Amino acid sequence: MALEPSNVEANSTPGALATGFAGASSINDILSVPTRGLRANATWILVGNTVLAGARQLIFVLIAKLGNPEMLGQYGWAVAFCVPTVTICSFGIRSLLATDARREVKFSEYLGFTLVFSVIGLLIVAGMILINRADGYTVTLVMLVTIWTSLESISDTFAGLFTRDERMDLLAKACIFQAVLICVFLTAGLAIGKDLRWGVLGLIGAAFLRLVGYEWPNASKHFKVSGLEPAHDTGLIGSPIFPQFHWKAYRHLLSAGIWLAILLYLLTLCDAIPRYLIKDQLGDAAVGVFTALFSVSLVVNLLVISICQSMSSRLAVLFATNQRTAFLRLCVRSIIVSVSVGLLALAGSYFVGKPVLAIVFTPKYTEEMGLFYILLLTTIINCVSNITGTAITSMRRFAIVVPVYLIRIAIVYFGGLWAIQRAGLQGIGWILVAASAFQSLCHALIIFNALPSGHPAPRPFDACSDDLATISPRSSR
């Protein structure tokens, strides 16, 4: 499936289209590129994610230690306000690229697409916050957080490249590099500026340096070694990491990613709704407590994120080559490991959770230990939905999941309104448990319904179907 305009006009055969985009004579050449084992990939990304998650957890810790629950609530609300818009404008670029087993679009076109829609996302958030007539402090904070998350979206393009080509070592090192920068820049911003906005400026600096100081040069080296996308011209503009702006490629990405973008938007909106409700009903301090406890519970999800990131491209190949048994086996094995770790974490939190929270944050946050246990249970159920969601993404079955997310949003919003008035923060926690269980069940039904046919979902520009017929089945590595 080729999308580069010059190659489409010059060559009309499927084989020419394939070589025009991937720089490989067939998809067999793509699959023959050396890859690492799933265990090695998962280990690398687990290390990287652990370090980066620790640094991101430090954001909440520093705000809680140097500020107060109200300040942490302001930060949590700013994130909840802008992230859904930034997410839908990213079109799930990381997942699209990571599961692009046929190399349908060049990386440079993915990068150009991300840059264009990141700017659009910034403009949309700016319009939204001005329409809300927020005060100057809130406007500045929201826009700074939006710039930071937009830079993270651009980094997701490189993360998708490293994931697709199973170079989790590069992705893990990028995470570690950013983690160190976050610790230094955030601490300096909060200590010197004595203002949350200065801290977010530090986060922006860390994300920018990760992008231009590590990911950009290492992606260039990766292309030189793999040879899959050779430079079509000399100089920076002709390199495979220089953004290209081609409407035909963008039209394909819009078509392929629109449903994924909608799904991610609905998912982030569902995560943001509890903060909206808590702020409206209980105030900024309650938002701060909820945000802090929820951030700690998400540490359990580190292993699941690592597994999902390392298995996404593998699942895409298994599905494309009709290896249904291997596909299911990989999913089930990952779910068993993830849930086991989650249950151990829940048991451990019962004995040491309270003193740990008192040390990490302040004793005030331990007043809601019941909420903490409920959020841990929610996270364990989300482990299942994350893995099944990765499987659905690998199959490119996006549209069918939209009703599931719409129903989940309805459960969280209407159920949350009812529960928060009767049981406070714990009430909304139980609503999140119910919503997560509903989503996991629906994901499982979708996978089992889609797998019997063994055929990938119809997609536009399917010009490489002849190449796919030549692939010999490969067992899961």
C-alpha cells in the first residue's frame, strides 16, 4: 500500500507501490529485518517505563510536598481539560505506526502529519479556554500543559517507529533520558519559580530535549542501519526523519486513524470526567486527593503498558498472517501475568499502603485509603482492558468499539453524578470499577467475534494484498 504521491504517479503496479514506500521489494523483506525477542523487548520497555513513570510520579509528589492539595487539583484539572483534545488530534499515531506491518506510509509523513495536527490541537484548546473565560493563571497553566502534552504526542511518533521495528531498547533509553530531565527541570522550576507554571515549563524543556536530543538522532541512525526507508535525496530535507507534507498520505492516515482517534478521545474523556465532577461537587482539594491516589494506583499498570507496547506489532503480524491460535495465546498469557501482578500489589497495599502514602505525599492523603483500594481494583481490571484493547488495535477494529466507549462514558458520568452525592470519592471509585469491568467484557467479545474469519479489516489503499499472499506463516517468537 503506497501513499507517496510521486511514486503513485510514476508507478502503477502493486509491487512498485510497495517498494516506493518501504524501500523493500516485498513485505517479506520487511519481516526479515532482525528483531528482538518479546521477553527482551518487554524487559527493556519495563525498565524504561518504570523509570519514566517514577519521574512522572515525582510531578505529583513535588506538587503535593511543595504546594497543597488545591495546587495539585489545579494541575490535575488542567491535564483533564486539554488532554482529550490533544489526544484526538494525535489520531493514535503511535498505535497506527506501531501496527503498520506493511509500511504503508513513510515515517517522515507520519511525522509531518503529527506536527500539523499538534498545532491544530493547540489552537482548539486555546479557543476552548478563552470561551470558558478563565482567569489569567488558569489560561497560562492550561496552555503550558497543552504544549507539554503536544510535545509528548510528537515523541509518540518516534515511539511508534521503535515499537514497530521492535527496537524497545531505543524507546526505553529515551524514557530514561526524559526521566532524568524531568527530575532536574521540574525541581528547578518549582524551587526557583515558586509557581506551578514554572514547573510545567520544566516539563516542556524535558520533552523537547528528549525529542531533539535523543529520538531524532537515534531514529536517523536506525534508518541507516535497517535500510527500509533510504533517503530519497541528499541533505536533511531528503532524510527519512524530515517531516513531509503529502495530502494523499494524510488522507490515508485520517481514514485509518479517525476511529482510533475517536476511541482515544472517548477514553481520555472518560478518565477526565471524574475530575470534572469532583471539582464541581467537592472542590480543588478533593481533585488533588483523587489525582494523587489515582496516580499511585497506576504504577501497577507499568507492567501492562510494557507488555502492550512490546506485543502490539507482534499481534499485528500474527493477525495479518492468520495465526489465530498464537494471537489468542499471547493475549491470554499477558492477561494472566498482568492480573497476577495487580493482585499482589493490592495485597501489599493493604499492609504497607498507608505508611507509604504518608511518606510519599503527606498524612492528609491517607484519610482516603478506602478510595485507594478501590482505585487499585479499577487498575487491575483496566490491565485486562488495556491488553484486549491492544489486540483490537492490532486488528484495526476501531469503529466497533465506539459504542462501548460511549456507554462507558454514560456510566461514569451519570453513575458518578449519582454516586458522588451519596458516597463521595469512594462512590465515584466504585462507578469506575463497574465501567472498567463493562469495557473489558466488551473487548473480549469483540476479539472472539473478529478472530474466526482470520482476515484483517478492509482498509483503503490495499495495494499490497498480493505481497501478503506470499507470506509463509510464522510462529510466535
